[in-house]
Amino acid sequence: MKKLISPFELRDLGILGMNERNIGFIGHYNQRKNYRLADNKLQTKSAALVRGIPVPELYGTVEYQFQVKNLHETLSGRDSFVIKPAQGSGGKGILVITDRDGDLFVKSSGALIDEREVRRHTSNILAGLHSLGGRNDCAMIEALIDFDPVLKDYSFEGVPDIRVIVFRGVPVMAMMRCATHSSDGKANLHQGAVGVGIDISTGKSICAVQHDRIVTQHPDTEILFDQLNIPHWQQVLELAASCASMTGLDYLGADIVLDKQGGPMLLELNARPGLAIQVANQTGLRHRLASAAKIADLTNDQAAKIRLAREQFSCTSVARGQLSINIL
Amino acid sequence: MINSKVQIGLIAGVFIALGIGLTLYKAVSLDLPLVPDQYREVWTIESKTSFAPTNTRVGSPVNVQLKLPTGQAGWVILEEHFASSGFGFSIIEESAGSSVARWTRQKLDRPTTLYYKMQTYRASQNSSLPILPIKIPQKPLLEPDQQAATDRLVDRLQKQSSNIESFVQLLLQEFLRDSPDQDTLFLLDSYEDDAFAVLMDVLAMADISAHQIRGIVLEDGRRRQTLNSLIEVYSGEQWSIFDPSTANLGLPDNFFIWQRGDGAVLNVVGGRDSSLEFALVSNSLPAKAVVGMEQRSDQYALLDFSIYTLPVEQQGIFKGLLLIPVAALVVVFMRLLVGVRTSGTFMPILIALAFIQTTLFIGLAIFLGLIGIGLWIRSYLSQLNLLLVARVATVIIMVILLMAALAVISYRLGLDQVLTVTFFPTVIVAWTIERMSILWEEEGGHEVLIQGGGSLLVAVMAYLVMSNHLVEHLTFNFPELTLSVLGVILLFGKYTGYRLSELYRFRDMGSK
């Protein structure tokens, strides 16, 4: 096993580095004024509703400290819900309650907490503990996704979500993020969730990684990832692509969940999507982004962009060869 | 994108070239050395004469006379500046080359400070002083019991000593002992603990000609230094100097003679509560440049606009400030090129600044101790369900109490080094504890180790760079190099290549 890879080899593979992502894509394509919509989940949600993009139902918001006292009224009759900071980053501060046990709440890990704990968590959110730059924030309470049973075994104690990187309206790369026991039910790769690269053209899995190392099966449920096939794939891509025009962000990551009833739903947007998706896809982003730029130059039509992307960004080399001819 | 890249490249290029160009100019044409060897230690001494007028309501005429030092024992005075706004000022030459600065004013109605600043260096290690005429000591008039005690003391010491020098040495040691004998104690008591006066009188009673030498103990960065005294005695053939604080023979190397012989250094007529304090700073300058400054100091226009022209206290502050850009460069390098994760972007610099005061290993131990104990207490606060701001405030107070406890306990145990704990920035330490604690709860101890370790690594590197002699020499003597540092940082800001950590992170990518 190699200890380090040479920078030239990385460049040949088309791997996008953190510095280049920051300067060349986030800094260059994303205007700062457009960040607000992506960074604030409440704004994302209302913008999505205006455009008819499906999102998880909002049960309520807590904006001020005094409202924390009345939290149980908002929560009454709700057996499962999620409390999260509107401006949280990196999946921080998300409390997932799956059920009730008398006066207690059941966390996704199965641990029991009392209402005091829930209130404390909410106060911390309001004080800006989990938020970008430590700003005061508001807490939002929304419905827990009842995720598609097809994906049930791919995630442990948490909802799996699908991250799609969209560049200038063209979906360029995707991965499913599966919660594990070590990630505490969170679909966050930093915390030990498994990332499964998804073929843009088919919605099938390519490769799975945990902590940037390749794995073949889920560490907890032991299901093999190579059988994974995301249902409603075309809809997922359409949803992700429509977020680009909604936010005005040219380089963004859309996090999508598959609800049993509602189908693909937009969970949140990320104006600074991470780079681990390249490891999960075993492919660099640079070449894909260059091709996506060509597609975007070619057409402005969303359906065409998705069609070209599905033809172009296949993991099988045959299809790729065909498509470059189409574009040129 | 190309455009902004070119712009940054141009700006950075101009900054880097300007910094290096000015540095080379100073190095070549002014002979300032680029490396800190064969330099002269030039001391800038600033005296502050403060006093209040005797009558603040009406104002009173004031006449202040300050004896000026003459270069003695190999010391050469380079430049002298007097600040005396609103005062009539003159320098009066006295006999034997000594001179007095005189400030006068008809009416003064508020407390005032007069400044005298000069630069001096030791041209030779020759510490011999010119021969002074010998004055027959005048025996003081003492009370009978003082007289008796003095006689007994002189008698006893004369029996123990072989010559005048050993007599003086024994006498000085007598006053330094933890438990002096009865006579000495009595004398000290009757002279109101003015050991120096006792010494002079005892020497006079023993028929030894002696006088005091007043001057400054040179310590870099001292702000409120006062005059110290040495004793010079005539031993029959020559004058010998003794340091009453150590009883050692000879002129201490770090002693700058202000005045040799008795008589007041400062004389304020029409004022009260007068005080004389000194601020000191030492710089390394090349021998050649020092000689040049001596001869044609006004030709060096560049030096006139350098940091040397600032008041001494500010010079000391800038000495530290100019190191911060270098530390920032280290942080930029470690984060953008290496990819070390730190908690708080520039927190490592503040920790490194504290390390400079505490020295590295003690600083590390104190810091880890503070953070460790802090995290332990913070884990209890976690259960109390406090609002964030109140909780961080609590941690701040906790850190202060911890620091106080650490200082007191270590002082009691005789570990003076730990007293430097006060140099750690309290608020930063508190926030670090808070962040680490949250990180621990959310992402586990592993992440705390990575980020904490990263911060400490960067802090230690910044410390090593900042405490490097060459770096210190260059930043202070060539502050224009800061422009070059700025240029390099601007270039880093446009670096789109991989980070070292990414070469590790993506190491498996080529294998499949």
C-alpha cells in the first residue's frame, strides 16, 4: 500500500484539491450573496416550496430562547422528528428522534433522553454553537424522513442521503452517504459514514469508502454495496439540477433523501461540498467539471443537460467514448 | 481568473522585490549585517524625569538639572535627544568633560515628564577608568553608640583582612549575610536600613577613600529601571570597584556608568515628587554602521525613518509585533500547503506568542495542563445546561482561577517558571476549551487529538521560527522584509495545487 501519491499522478487522475476547489470553483463560480440561500436551511426550504421542489415537512421553528419553554407544545403528537440548526454546517447539531418512550425520547441510536436534554440542545442551537461563525441561529423542527425501504439495509440508525454535485446546472458526480454506528446515525463522512459512489448515468453503485478507505460491505448491516441501485434516479438528478437555478450557485452539492411516499426530497444544499465524493467514485472531479462546462456552454435546457450528463458521465468507458463524439 | 491571477502575481512580485530590494540596499550601502554576527550591541537608554510643581495652583518657577553621562569604561555615546516642550533648555559644560542638562521654566502648574534619550555601545572591553584625585576621607560625626559599633566592626574586619580590597569585600559580605552580627544590625537600624550610607561611613571611619558610582544595570526591554550604585575605593595604588549587591570586585559587564563620584544626579528646584526612571532596549547593529552613525548620523535618511527613531518602549513593542507576520506565514504554509487542521485559524500564533514568554517546554506543559483541567471541569458544566455565552464566560473565569491557582501553588513549591502562566491569553484558552469540548461531544476524542495536535504543532513551529535569532534580527533591522512576507502570503492565496495531506488522503485513488 502506498503511503503517499505523487501530485503529478493526482493531477493525471483529475483529482480536485481543497485549494483549487476553494479558489477555482467556490470562489470563482459562487457569488457570496447566493450563499445565504444554501447556508440557511429555512430559506432553502421556503425557496424550494415556491418552486414546487419537495422537501420534508416543517413542524415548526424556535427562534428565541423563551420559545424553548414551549417546545413540548410544538412536539406534542409528534412521535418522530428532527431538530436542527437552520445554519448548521457539516451535519452538526442535528438531533434525530425516532420514537417516544413515555416521557422520554428515543434517539436514532436507541439512546433515551428526556425533554430537558432536548431543550438544552435547542438552546445550544439558538446560541449558535453549531452554526457557521458561531452566529445566533434558529432551530427548525421537521418531519423525520420515512426513507425508501429499498435503501433500508444500507444505512444503520440513520437516514441515508444522496449527495449530487451540480456544476452550472449539470449533475457531475453523486454518492450515497450511509450512516453507520460509528457515525452516530449521521450521514457525515467525517464522522465515519460510508460514502458510496453512484454512477450518474445509471444510478448504480461504483465503489464504497469509509474514512477514505475502500470497503465492500456496510460495517454494521454487512450488506454488500455492489448491488445498490438508486430508485427514481432520473427524478433525483432533475431535483438536484433544479437547485442550481433556484440558488444561482454554479457549484453546489444537493443532499437528497428518498421518502417512501414522497419520493426524492431536497434535504439541504451545500455551497462548499467536500471532496470525499471523488474517493467514493474513484474518479477525479476536474475532468468531469471540464466536460460539464462544455455541456453547459452547449445548452441551457435542463433536460438536455441531464441527458448529456447521463450519457457522458458513465463509469463504463464504452459509453463515455460514444458521448464525447456526440458533444464534439 | 487569469486576470486576477496576474494582478496578484504583479502585486506580490512588487512587494517581494521592494522588501528584498530595500533590505539589500540597507545591507550593501549602509552596511547593516544580514546575519546577526559581528554586531555591536547598541543600547538605547531613555531617561524619564517626572516631577510635580510645588505649587499647582499658582504655578512655580522650575529648574531641573540632570547630570549627563559621559562615555566611560569603553562605552561610547552615539546620539543624544532631549525632549523638553515648553522649557528653556541648555547644556552646561562642567569641569572634566562632564555636563549637565538644564531645563527651566518660569511657571509650571501641572506634573511634567522630561525625556533624555541616547544611544550607546561598548567600543572596547577595556573597563579601566581614569585616575581620580584622592580625597582624604572625612570622618563622619556619629552618635557615641554608632561610633562604638562602627569601631568594633572595623576592628574585627581589619583583623580578618590582609589589605584594603579584602577589607571592603568582607565588609560588603557582612551586609549581604542572611544573619549579620549585632553591630551591623544596629547600624542598619540606626541608619533606617540605608545600607549604602552605613557602608560609606564605615569606610570613612576605616580611613579608606571611597565614593559611589551611579549607573544603570542594562537589561533588554526594561521599562522602569532606576539608578543603581557601586562603590569605588582607593586601595593605596589604584581605584577598585565593588558591587554592593554581590560583593564582587570589578565593574559588572552590564553596568552603564552614569556618574562617577558623589553628588546628586538629578536636581529639581521648584518641584516635588521627582523621580528618575529609565527604559532600555538593545539592538544589534554592525560595528561599521555604528561607527558611521557616530560620525555622520544625519546622513542616514533611511535610519531616520526606521523603528530606531521611535521611543524606546514602542521599539520594544515593535520588536514583538514584527514577528507576527512571520508566524502568520507559518500558519498559511501549514494550512494551505501541508493541510494541517487547527482549531481556530490564528489561535496557534497567540499560543506561540505565549510560548515566547514562557519558553517552549514549560509553555507546552502549562498549556496542556490548562486545557486538560479545563476540559475536565467543562465536562461537568455540560450537564448544567447553561446558555452558550454564559458557559464560555464561566470557562473564562475558570481559566483565570486555574491560572491563579497554578501560579500560587508553583510559587510556593519554588517553581518560578510556572509563574509565566499569566502570559497565556485567557479568552483564547477559554474558547479553545469550549471548542475542544464540543468537538469531543460531537466527533469524538480522535478529532480533538487531530485538531488539538495540529494547533500545537503549528504553534510550536511558529514559536521556533519567531524565537530564531536570525529571524528576530532580520524582522527588526529590516522591517521592509514584512512586505516580502506579505507578497509570499498573497501568492499562497492563489495556490491551487494539492496539499500534502491530500497526497495521503487520495493515496488509494491510483490503485483501482
